Amino acid sequence: MYRPMPPLNALRAFEVAARHLSLTRAAQELHVTAGALSHQIRGLEELLGIKLFERHVRSIGLTPAGKLLYPGLHTGFSHIRDAVTGLSNTTQERVLVISTPPGFTSKWLAARLRRRTRAAIQSRPPGL
């Protein structure tokens, strides 16, 4: 039977709340109110048709279904976090923009840039 994918925000809300076992701390991490977080989790529970948390007066705990769901979501979000972090570690070309008067550019700067570029190309290892 086809079951639509739950909203990613609701899955993230569940993962953070399950990790902290606290709606208040989870809400702080996600920069939302505890009420908004609770609403996301209740919507996820309704969509799945199963309770994920046992709610007590001042605490929450995972139900057996929540304990089953949490490891997969935690691993998945960890992979996403690692992939995004890996993007920032890639070397990016840096661009320098220089604005000068046309006379200075044509008589002084262009000649020096040309020599510097030629020297950089010649000093590269073969195959690059």
C-alpha cells in the first residue's frame, strides 16, 4: 500500500524532540515555540496513525513505535548534515574584482596581470 512521505518539518521535529526527550529543548534548537513543535508532532502522529510519544505531566518518552522510528531518522538527518558540511569544505574559486581608471588599466595593470597569468600557467603541474 502506498503511503505518502510525511512532511520533512514534522520528521525533523520528531527527531529533535526524541533526541532531547524534551519539547522545550527541541523547540529551542529549532527556533520555534513548544506549541508549534507539539503541533508538528501531533500532525505526524495523525498522518502515521500511531502515537510516537508518551506524554506525562512534565516529561515525554518514546513509545515502542517512536523507538523504532528514531534511529532511522537520526541517521538520515546526520547524513544530510554531513553532506551539507562537506559542501563548505570544498575549495571554491575566489574572485578578485578590481576597479581602476581605464588609463591605469591599459598602461600598467594589464601588462602585469598578463605576465603573472603566463607565469602561473607555466608553473602548473602537467595534466591540470
